[in-house]
Amino acid sequence: MFDSKAEARRYAELNLLEKANEISDLRLQTEFDCVVNGQKICTYRADFDYWIRDEEFSPDDKYIVEDVKGFRTQVYRLKKKLVEALHGVEIREVRA
């Protein structure tokens, strides 16, 4: 079950890419805890995460965290910044 039709469409696209071996280890609803000074501030739940081969820049696989967004709330913007700073990932936003 998906929160939106756009999220369901994106999952179908990513599923096809995984079957074509362009991405791997596709996961849904991965959680990232945001802990500062030993205190849990919040949990961010990504729509998708996966690995992609990034041959244009290097032969290494690249970890992708993705969120399908129609509207960026203030809470989402704050959580995005926290996750990126604390976990060293970049969250890609896919427009709904």
C-alpha cells in the first residue's frame, strides 16, 4: 500500500530498473533515526532506497535515498536536513 499514486508509479519504475539490473537492493520505507547527543529527536522514513551503478563518475555503486513529494512541509525539510547531516546521505526528491 502506498501513500499516493505517484509513489506507486515510482515504485513500478524502480521495480523495472531492478529487474533490468540497473539498480539493486530496492527497499521501501527504510527508517533513519535522528539521534543528537544521545537523544533521539525523530525518525525519518524514506519512500525508497537502493544502490545504483554510477559509471559516469566512478566504478563504485552509489547509495540512493528517495522521497516522492508533492509538497514539502516544514517538518519534512527539517527531517531531511537532519538525516543528510547525521547519516551522510543525500535524499533525492522525486516530484509527484
